[in-house]
Amino acid sequence: MDSRYTYTVFLEPMEEGGFLVHVPALPEVVTAGDTEDEAMAMAKEAIELVLESRRERGEDIPVEIGKAQMREVTVSLAA
């Protein structure tokens, strides 16, 4: 029986180009790609590997509760 899981993926542009990928529900998933498409493909592969590993070890597979939200905060530092 196949199970389907959906996770929020954050793509962070890197200074040298490409994208760094984070998956908040699976902190061990950190990967990157030269393009957005490559980064998403790498994320999918990394998520599948982590979930398979967790299942083999008998660990829980996290399920997201609601969608992650991104906000910006601006701060000022005194000179």
C-alpha cells in the first residue's frame, strides 16, 4: 500500500547561485540545486530517502499540521 505525504519546502536563493532547500517538518532534509526545478527534484528525492529510512527504523513519519507561513521582520540596530 502506497502512502502519500505532502511537505512544505523552502527554497532559499544562494549568493553563488542556485537554491538551498529546507523542509521544516523534516529537519534532516537540506539539499540544493542550480535551478528551482533541480532544487525541487533534489528535495523530492531527499524526502523520499528520509521517509524510507524512518520507516525502516520504525520511526514516526511526520505529518504537517496546517501550512507553514513565511513572514518578514525588519529590525534596526543603533549605530
